[in-house]
Amino acid sequence: MKFLIRRVQGQSGAVTFVDRLIEATSLRIGRGTGQDLEIADPRVALEHAEVLGDEDGRYRIEARTASGVWVNG
């Protein structure tokens, strides 16, 4: 499965995008340095969540923290 990580940068009214393509069966998200997507926010756990993909293009999100993960909320 392919995951596109797009970082949006804005400065002086101009917006630029920095894209990173990850080809893997999962995408690890968290504050820790070993994650695929690092989020520098103290509210994010070191190992916060994992997105798992299958061969049909579907995916599921698994929480890696006791407080859970909110999607679109």
C-alpha cells in the first residue's frame, strides 16, 4: 500500500508542499523518533496509532495508546 504524507508550509503568504511517499503495509504515527510520521506535539503518544492497509486498498486505524484515537473528530 502507498501512503502519501504531505507537509504544508506557509511563509509570507506563499504555500508550498513537501510530499513523502511511503510504500509499506502499515504506517506508524507518533511522537517517537522511530515512527513513519512524527508529530511533535506533547498530546501525541510516542507510539500513537498505526494505519494498516490490505491488498484491496482498504485500511484500518489501530490505537497504540490507552486514551484511544479520534478520526475526523
